[in-house]
Amino acid sequence: MNLDMDRINEVFGKSMIFNIQANKEDFLQNIKYMQSLGYKNVEELVELYPETFLLDTTIFQEKVDLLLEKLGVESFEKIEENIELWGSINES
């Protein structure tokens, strides 16, 4: 995986980079969870919504599972077509 940390810094600032470093374990576990589910564009999600990947791993997984259940069949395809659907993860 090749995250563009400069892009994250540009958009969200140094505090986001600090938070990623401070919560590195959860951040990496959450990325791995998305990869284990077969989501292909994890980098894009992380770069657009890094705060979501900072959630506690258990909470993150619950929220992802709820979103996927809500979206139903072809959930990942729906997210890839409309990345803003991922933003609704914090609403659950």
C-alpha cells in the first residue's frame, strides 16, 4: 500500500499526521480489515477519510459491517461508484 501522506497533510494538516502516528496500531489494523474484506481502493478511502481509520478497531469493524449490511449486495462496488457513501460510516 502506498498512502500519500503529503496529501493527507495538505488536506487535514499536521495534527492528522500526528494522530495517525499516535494511533498507528488501530490505523493499520483497520486498513488490513478493509483489505481482508477485498476492498480494492483502500488507499483512496484512507486519504479522503483518514479519521475513520483512527477509530478503535472493534468500533471500526462494527461500523464497516453495518455499512456493508445497509448497502447490501455489491457494497464495495456501490462505495467505489459513490465514495461519499463511506462518509456515512460515522453516522451509524
